[in-house]
Amino acid sequence: QVWFRLGTVSMQLKDWRTALHAFSEVVQQEPTESDAWANVAAVHMHNKQPSEAYPALNESLKYNRNNWRVWVNKLFICLDLEKYDEAIQACHTLLDMRTQQQDKIPPLEEKCVRGIVGGSLRQYEQSREDAVALDSARRSLSRVHDLLSRLGAETKSEAWVWETIAYFHRFVGDDRKTLIENLMKEYRALLQSGWEKDEHQVDKVVKVVTQICQLHLQDEAKESLVKARFLVKNVIQKIQSVYLDPTRIPVSVEKLRAIQDEIQTATS
């Protein structure tokens, strides 16, 4: 306990070298001390040493799998080390824990989920010339799909989730209908009260509406073009309704007007 207290005080004083020495003494004397292993990992994380933090986090979780903060740290370390399958496992564990303690455990961070998706897709691209690595990468993409499906079911109001899902499905070559459905869910999630008064939100809405309309234009079917025309018309009218001075309308709206002209040409 003396070593543990020394380590704790040293961390508070930002004396990381002493803290690491103290907690290392603790785990040598008490190898099953989960909190000490977690603190060893925390010091390595502070020192930007993910390879050293990783085994310490695993030791901590071996003896206590119920500490959500350790799982969050493992998620970040696995992203640093490009261990995306383990990062996905950490996400599922945190989601499971969150269903039981929602008021205590924060939701998954957007940057973590995007990091898993982007990293897994990048590994898939890099493994195309290696049959064994390609098979492993495909299994990883299946796990990414399962994670995104779960997030879509549990976080229906988060626009970034649907944007990430649409990005993933576009990469793996899913059909146009699925892409439009996911982008429409992102669009609806963005329509929070007063969105048209927030230029940043307007830019996001314009981006997703542009993507939806481009997919409808690729379809070329009359029904798709009609849907696109009504969608872009309604968004433009909604934005214009809050700007008495037309010169103050966000520049991004010009993209919608260009799409509107393109749709008009396609339907004429």
C-alpha cells in the first residue's frame, strides 16, 4: 500500500518516472492488483508509449473486467497500435456496460469509431495482394459492419453514426438504395430545432443532401428524380426562410442550387 500511495501522489504531482517505479513495485509484489496495472498503463500512455501500455492494460483487465475507464484506455491504445479487432471488442464491451450504467459511462467517441472504420478499410486495401491477410481483413470488415449496425440501432439520433455507416457501405460497394437510406437517416438526425440558423449545421445538411441527390441522379428513374427535386427544394426554402438578407445566405447553398438545376435538366 505504501508503494501504491507513492505512485498515486507522484501521478498527482506529475512525477511520472517515480509513479511508474512505484506502481511497477506494486505489480511485482501483487501481480493481481488490477488498479496498479491500470496505473502503469496510464503512465505509459502519458509518455506516449502505447506498446508498453498495451500489455499492462491486458493485465489489468485480466483481474478486473468491470472497470470501464480501463476499457476506454484499451480502445485508444488499440487504435494507436492498429489492433482494430480488439478495438471493436472494447467498443462492444463499453456498449454492454453502458446499457447497465448509462448515467456513469459516456457514449463511444466519434473519433474512435471513425478511426476503427477508416483503419479497417485501409488495412483491407493494403492486403489485396496477400490472400491470408485479405481473408483476415474481410473478417475484420464483417466485425466493423456488426459494430456499425449496433450503433445504428442504439444511437438513432446521432448524425455522425449514419454518415459513418454510409461511408462504410459506399466503400464495400453496397447498393444505391442502402446508401440513400443511411444518408436519409443522417439527414433526419441533422434536422434539430434551429439547424437552418446555424451555418455549420447548414453546411452539414447541404453536404448530405448533395450526396443523396447525386445518388438519385445516378439512378435516373423518374421516381428518384422527383424525390431529389422535392428534397433539395424543401431544404433551400427552409434555409432561405430565415435570411431576410439574401446576401447572408451561406455560400454552401449554391451547391444545392447547382444540384437543383441538374435535376431540372434531367427531368426535362
